Amino acid sequence: MNHLKQIAAKLPEYGLDAMLLTSEPGEFYAVGFHGEGAVLVTAEECLYCTDSRYIEAAEAQVAGVRVVQTGPGRSHRTLVREAVEELGVRRLGFEEGAMSVASWRAWKEALPAELAPAQKLPDTLRAAKDPEEQACMVKAQEITDQAFAEICRFLRPGLTEGEIAARLQYEMLRLGAQRMSFDPIVASGPNSSIPHAVPGPRKVERGDLITMDFGCVWGGYCSDMTRTVALGEPTQEMRRVYQVVLEAQAAGIAAARAGIPGKDLDAAARQVIEAAGYGPCFGHSYGHSLGLEIHESPNASPREETILPVGAVLSAEPGIYLPGKFGVRIEDVTILTADGCLDITKSPKELLIL
């Protein structure tokens, strides 16, 4: 799977002769392979250069590209410069959002072409996932759902948050994940009021709510989900907060479709939480795009004006957090269509009492 043709087709729109991709997600999006390399895309030819650690795999897996190996005196910049000269590239786009100043200076000195900021080109393409990308994300989400089922059987009083997080990672890897899409969050009892709590030594107890936010990578693409469960009988307040969050998420998912700005999704969910009197307790956005990275664009935030495209993949994750007491977050992943969305997270959402 690569997207060389899609990138090449966008070059005229951005006034570019070629596009240089050097970030890990940019490289993978372009050629479907990660070898700490550089990709040069033109309308006539595409170059991929990588080193001896990856060259054999690259030659076997990367299609439609001239694959070249780096070596002594043959750095990535040298090989790209030669191609730029050979192909007559005068204006070269680069990923300014993923390149350090030092790296930009080195490329600028090495290349006989104007370096033009063009992060928007790959970002706009990556915002709409094609069927192959969606299939990878569905598979990653299936693994995540299965891991949740396993962790529910594993949970018991006396386990630490760290042990639960470790078990989640083990289960996802056992079920076929390549790696985690981010470090899992496991927050129990009063820690669950911290949206991005770091799993620690606290032992879970009867009466706790436990929030688990986790995901994995399959085929290069991320999954993401959050579930809050009760270990033993929850209080009435816990039940009420959980129900409000569940209704808020349902409202956001019902409003989700391509062709509207992300702020509309956020507003649909936020209105439910505000009407229930918990507005100040929902401090983060309703959702974010994900794909090759766990956080991509566009988002579903109160300020997001970008129109969501068909094929955008967004999280749906409202939450309510009561400092020092507990918190609740429920998160699914949705794929936007012209008239709605597909929820690819299949784990149950009613409050589970373990």
C-alpha cells in the first residue's frame, strides 16, 4: 500500500515540482514502508533512499519507486540532490511540521532547489482514509476490543494500575498488534479524575471506577478506545455521571458526518454535558483524528473550523472529571461517511460492574 500517485497528483495544486517526505509517518504514507529513509515524489519518478539495515526489505516491499541505498559519501541528502538535479526540480515541498530547524538548514544547504513549506499536502490527503487504510484500522480496533474483553476477565481487587496496563499491552501484542499506539492509561478511584493519568502503584479496590484508555497499531495504523468500568457496586453519583457521558457520546456520534466542521460534533456532545450541570468538568475536546499517528487532523474541538472529509477517522471521547473523586470517559472510533458515520468500536458501552 502506497500513496505516491495521490501525492504526485497534488503537486500542481501547491505549485511544486516535487515533494520531499522525511518523517516516519510521511515516509510510511508515501511508500508503505518505514526504513528511516527519505522519499522524493515527482510526477515523472519517485525515489526512496534508505540504508543497509532496511534495503533488502525495501527492495522486496516498496513498489513503483526507484530504491537506492545510502552509504559512505552517499547520504540521504546526496542521493536526493542528485535526483533533484536529474529531474530538474526547482520548487520542492517539505514537511515543515515534522522537520527541525537544524535538519531544514542541512537540506537547504544540500539542495539546488527552493524548499517550500508544504505540510498541508500530505496532511490533507491523510485526513481522508482510503478503504485499505480503513481496513487496517478496523483490524487494529478488533484487537483492542478483544484485549478489553480479556482485561475484564483479569481485573480484580489488589492489582495495581501498572499491572493492569502491562496486561493490556501483553494482550494486544498476543492478539497480533505490532506495537502500542500510545502508552496505556489506567486510572482507578480518585486517579480517574485525571484525564491523562499515568498508571502507578495504586491498587484497585472495591467501589472504584477504573478508566482504561489504550490502543494498538496494525498494518501501520492506530486504534484507540476508552472504557470506564466499576469494580464492585458503584454509587448513584457514579451511575449518573456515567449515563450523562454515554448520552453525550451518543449525541456526538449521531451528529457525526462528513461535510461539517469538527466543532459541530464537539458541540453536540458538550451540550448534553452542560445541560446536566457538568460543563466545567469536561475540559478536553470531543475527539481527534487518528491514523498513522494517534493524533492527527482535523479534530472535533470547540474551535475546529475545518470541514471533515469523507473517510475521516475520529475518536468520540467525551468525559466528566470530578477532582479528588472519580472520572468517566467513554471512547469509540468512527469513520465518517457522507450521511453519517460507522462506529468501528464494538465493546459494550453500558456500565460494566465487575
